[in-house]
Amino acid sequence: MWNPVVILQSIVSGILMGGIFALFGVGFSLTWGVMKVINIAHAAFGILAAYVAYWGLTVFGIDPILSLAVSLPLLFCAGVLIHRFLVQPITRSRDVVVASMVLTFGLAIVLENLMLLAWSPDERLITTGYSSTSIFLGDIIIRISNLLAFVLSMVGIGAIYLFLYRTRTGKAVRATWQDPEGAALQGINLRRVSMITFGMAIASSGAGGVAMAYMYSFNPPAHNLWLIFLFLVVIVGGVGSILGSAVAGLIIGVIIGLSGAFFPMQWVNVLLFGLLMGILLIKPEGLFRK
Amino acid sequence: MNSTLKRTTFFTLLLALALLPLIQPPTYFLSFIFKVFLYVILSASWNLIGGFAGYLSFGHVAFFGIGVYVSAMLFQQLAVSPFLGAIPAGLFAGLVAWIIGYPCLRLRGPYFAVVTLCFAFIADLVVKNWSFLGGSEGIHLKLVQMDIQFSRSLFYEIFLCLAGVTVYTLRKIQTSKFGLGLASIREDEEVAQTLCIPTARLKTRAFVLSAFFPGVAGGIYAYYISYVHPDIVFDINISILIVLMALFGGGRSWEGPVIGAVSLSIVNEFLSIFIRPEFARIIYGTMFMVVIIFMPDGIVPFLKRNAKPRSGVIDSSMAGGS
């Protein structure tokens, strides 16, 4: 049990898993931070993208990563439309956080059941030609598909980071996150900024969902479980922080990996929820928020 | 409608509901109304902390589940009668609420929502993995054999009483000093504190009280289902449903959760009878979106606002103004 190979192996697979949580959580964290909208349907969009990728693979034989080229722009547009017609009307309500949770909960139910109608509740797993091959680093085994999903996640997070810190629009998004009123006074169009943020968040959820689908089997109701990981990432990393989400994702991945090696699986979840509760009670602003 | 007429209508309705089992309605019908009462109890008591004080607890099903397990264990280990066991069940749920409320109620908004959600998950997982409590196999309660129609009627009457007590308590609290204190916490907690309102004490009291009723309901529900399993009584969907029912009806008043629970239960039941469950759920989900977009404060305030201009002086002035 205390074999160093086992420990290293679980750390490595934890890191691979954590990278995906990080990409998945970034968009969730951004909409929460920038717009005060908690998007309960975030993970459902990830599942949707995973289904599109699965479909592309089984029907047309397109590699899941390539299918992202189609599904990401579509998800971005879907995000913009949802923002325009669903999220925008509730931003004037007294308590945006509560209203957005109820709204997106409804949206998640609708999405989940549309997917159930389209793809049935059977569990799916994305298996490509390279799924079964692995790399060996000494005694540690790394599956190619997991590595690919990890690289995809890192590229995704890198792209979002560059967008936020190297472009004018990204700067506007960050300004809105820090102080919406101040940003509006500087002539930033809040509506446009939140529209872009929302579209980007939904698109990043799609990429995260495809990356998740490489590692875990999924079916429409699985988004409820994935949502818990999103909350974990955001609360550990601090709301709205990109680097925080990235680090939090990795930490959570390693904790899950390590505890999976030492505890029976059902207690791992107790540990995770206990961790989340503990962090909320001791440091609710997240571990990495400045 | 003046208050005497209102009160007469209310009591007539209550009496009609109480006498309903006498005409021997179908058992299915009784069970359905029993479920409606359960949701009225849960969402009305949730409304104390969630609607009045604005602290969205997403873990309320845990108190219900704790109540179920306390009375089930009391029955199994000490052979305490189901209906007596409900009281300690409620008290224990209140005690748990007091213990976790002390640290958790310092958190606000979404953080409180997430921490209570985690609490519900932990409660579920602990019960599921603890063999003393039956683990994931659940507990079978060996009950006295009763005629099904009679037992359903009995449970129906008990839950009618409990729902009545819960709603009455909620209504009394709404207009009391305690209720106004909670409203001030919801509107602006800092200002409430500067006005010397003991916010921490009021929140804890509301939280404990809002856990007590689900605990009692759970204590009785254990005997109703007679097979207790964590997946049934700690189902997180119940938690979410009671929040949505209260918000759907409108969390600021006592009528809100009652109307929300009754209307959503009926809609849910009808939809799932007539169409495929997936379509039913899609309509259900769409309904939440429509309500939150067009009536963000819930149905009751929306109806009140739209009903007002039709009578009296306000009508002419508003018509003249527009």
C-alpha cells in the first residue's frame, strides 16, 4: 500500500484528472465572478459537447478533438443566445445569484431531458483508436487518451488566460469582475462583456466535457456529479480566478487520486465534501484569491 | 375579500380536507394528497430560513432524512411507537441544525447554499456507509398489519394536522417581531446589525425551527413507507424541489410555499401521467425559467400585484397615469 510506485501513479493520474477539472471549472468560475451568475447548467453543456463528440466519432469517424472545431463555435453562439434571452432579463432582479440558480436549474433539467430523448440514458465512453495505448515512465503508466485530454485542458486554460490578460476585451472582462460599476463608468459595455463571458464559459465547458469524456463514462444525468467538481474547483480556487481554478483543479485531482489509493471509494466522496465544507467554513473566499 | 370571509373560506377548505377520507376516495388519491402535504410541510418550513431570512439552504432533505432514521431506529431498537418517535426525531433534527447552523450561518449567499448541499451529501454518504443504520441495504420496519385504506387515511389526517401547524407557525412568525427581524436580515444584514437586531441568534433560531418540522414529518414518513433507504429519504432532488416550490410560489410570504408546493405537485403528477417523463421534465424545467424571468418574486406577489388595480381607488389613478 505504501509502495512509492502506487503513490506516484496516483499522483500522476490525479494531475491528469485535475487538469480537466480545471478547464471545466474555469468558465463556471468566470460567470460566477464576472456576472454573479451561478450556472447550474454548466456541466450539462459539457455533457452535450461530449455527446456531439461521441456522435461525430461513431457516426462520421471524426476524432473528438477535431469535432471541437465545430462544437465550440456552436456552443459559444448558444451561450450568447442564452445570455441574451434568458440571463439578461434576470440581471435586474433583486437577487441575481438566487434567480440565476433557479433559471439555470430549469435549463439544466431541459438540457438533460433533451439529451435523454436524443441519446438514451445508456452510459457512453469515448474510445478512439489510441485509447488503449499507454506510455510507460519507469513503472508509471500514462494512457495516451488521458494525456491528450490533459493537454487539451492546458491549451484551453492557456487560451482563456491569454484572452483575459493580453486582449482589450479580456481586460474589460477583468475590470467588470473587479468592479462592475467602475467598469461601466469607464465606458465598458457591461452587456457585451457579460455576453462574451457567458459564451466563452459555455464553450470552455464543452471542451472540458470532451476532455472528461476521455476519462469517464457519461450519460445525461452525470452532469449533477460533475457539477459538484465544479463547485469544488471554484471554491478552492476562489471565484473568478483563472490561476486559482487551474491550481485548485490540480490539487483536487491529486487529493482524489491519493485518497482513492488509500480509502475505499465511497469514503472518498465523504472526504471531498468534508474538504469543501471545511474550506467554506474556514476560508470562503478561496485559497488563492488575492 | 374581507378578513372574516377569508377566514371562513379557509376553515371550510380545511374542514373539507379533514373530512375527505370519510367519503372513501381511491387510495391513490389519498396517497397523492399525502405527498402534497409532505411537500407543503417541507417547503413551508424551509421558507423560514430560505424565504424569510434569505439563506438558501439546499440541504434541507438531510433534516427530513435524519428524522426518518431517528424514528426508524427508535422503533427498531427500542420499539418506540412511530407516532411518539416523531417528536424526538424532530428534536434531534433541530439539534443537528443548531450544531451545523452555528458555523454555517456565518456564510452568505451561494456559499451557504453550497455548504448546506455538502452537508446533505455527507449525511447521505455517512448513513449509507454505516452498517449500524442499515447501510445501503436500508431498514425494514415490521409494522402492525392494517387495512390499507384505513392506514392511508390515518397518515393523511396526521400530515394534514402537521401541515396545518407548520403553515400556522409560519404565518404567525411572518407578522411577529421575529419574522420582521428575519426580513431585515434578508434585506440587508449589516444594517440590521447596526440596528441592534441579534441577527446571529435569529438566524440560528429560524434554522433550528425550519429543521424541526421536516424532522417530525420524516419521523412519521418512516412508518408510511415502512422501508427506509438513504436513496429515498436523502434524495437531493427533494432538497432542490422544496427550494424551487417555495421560490416558485414566492418566498416572502407564508402563502408562497403553500401555493408553490400544491401547484407544482399537481402539475408534476398530471404531466407524468399523460406524457412521457422526458417531455414532462422539459415542460417542468421550462416552467422554472418562465416563472423566474416574468415573475422573479414568485407567483403570489405577481398575482397580488396584478389583482390590486382592479378594485378601488388605485385603479382610476393608475389608469389615468398611464
